[in-house]
Amino acid sequence: MAWFSLLSALAGMVGLTVGGGMGLPPEWIEGSVFRSYFWPGVILGVVVGGVQALALIAQSRGYRVAWGVHAAAGLTMMIWIFVEIAIMLVWSPLHGIYFVTGLVQTIIAVLALGAWPRPFLARTPR
């Protein structure tokens, strides 16, 4: 999941910065703080891609914080999609795909951190 999100963020960064916005209409960001897709592309690559890279590095090196960083990476992806839709006021199936990847990454990380109750339907003492 993290590799998919990292590679997608980097491809999006290249497309938005070097690729001139990947053919996205400039009207979609009118009224926002952005005059072009360049800075959103940089943010996508550095922030969204960066936290995915940190999660992968932490996991590959066996750091105890790895699952926490994966949870943060998934949340970052979901926040990115939410803010992107709020700014552009446009929805695409890709938004759904990337939101779900962030959600799944977060859920897996939280479960790996031990959030799954054992037994599942056990009641807490009162």
C-alpha cells in the first residue's frame, strides 16, 4: 500500500510540476491560494510522498515506530484527498481510490499496533 501511494505521489508531483498540471483545468484551483498546479505538486510529492517514504524506511529498518508512521501516512493521504476535493470542488474515481488506499493503510497499521480486541466481542468490566 505504501509503495503504491509513494509512487503515485511522486508521479503526481512530476505531472503537476514538470508536466504543467497534467492537463487539469486551471479553473479548478481558481479562488484558492494556488495560481498553478506547481505548488500542489510539490506538496503532494514532499508531504504525501515523504511520509510514505518515511513509513517504508522505518519498516525496512525494523523501527518500532514503523506502524505508527504507516498510520500517519494513511491519514495524510486521506487528508490530502479531502483538501483536494474541498479546493477543486471536483470528484474523480481516483479520489475514491486514493482515499480508500489511505483508509486501508491506516486500518492495517492500527490493527498491527494492537487495536484488535481479544476476544473480539468481549465486554469491558464495569
